[in-house]
Amino acid sequence: MSLSGLLESQRVQSEVEEFKRWVRQYGLFAFSYEQSKIVTRTAWLARVMLDEGYRMFPGREEELRGFVASEIVKLVEELGIPREAVVRGDLHGTRSDVLNVLLEVYPNVQQTDRPSLARILEAEVEAGRQAKPAVVAVSPLSPRGGGDVRYLLALLAVFLASAAIVVLLSFL
């Protein structure tokens, strides 16, 4: 049986269509601002295709990995994603077979450098030591400076109008 039978699997077809829909909807934005999202989506597609392929074609794992990589490369190029330009991705914890496929699809991808919690806290403590509180003078009655009397007169007018309405309504 030919490996192209994998592409006829309902699950694989569904995931391929979902990947296409997502790339058409968010691809340019994701590529510009968060390449790791594209890598994560591609990794999920590769995992589904590999799992389905392992189930359908036992004993042909090596051949299957090459087939899945070539099919995803075709799909990515068809969708206009510049493969060589994808350089960041969250690869930590990715299965080795999926990682091998990803490295064929995106040859320049590297693990996204995310700072550790200790490094983040250390930077915040250091920034706190260097920061000096700013002194800001604020008047409670005049947000734009001057004109305090206008605000007091407006408040008095609202109070008088409210009192007049209450008095008029109490006679009805």
C-alpha cells in the first residue's frame, strides 16, 4: 500500500484543512509577530500525520517521516509561508520524530529563548532598586489647571436642579 493513502485518512484531511484555514486567517499576522505559533501548528499537523501513519503503515516509520515532511513542505510552500524565514519556535518537549519533520520543513528554526523565572525576578528586583519615585503635583479640583470656580458652580447647579426635581415630584 502506498504512503499516499495517509492523505486519504479522514483525520489527516481534517487537520490539513484546519491548518490551511488557520494559516489563511492568521498566518501573516502570526508570521510577523509570533513565528512560534506557526511552528506549533505545523508540529501538531506533523504529529497527527505521523500517528495516523504509524497506525496505518507499521514498520515503515523512517519512510513515513520523509513522506510526511515532504507533504508538509509542499503544503507550507503552497500557503506562501517562507520556510527559511521561520527562525523561532517552541520546540521544547516536542517528540523527536516530530522535531525531525519540523527541522526539514523549517531548516533555520531554533528554540525560542524564554527567560527563566529566576532571571525575570532578578531583573525586576534590579529595576526596583534603580527606580526613583516621581513627584507629581495634582490638584483635586482642576484636571487642566485653573477654573476651580467653574467646577464648583457646575456642582452647585446639579445639586439645585436635583433638589428642585425632588420637590416637584413630591407634590404629585
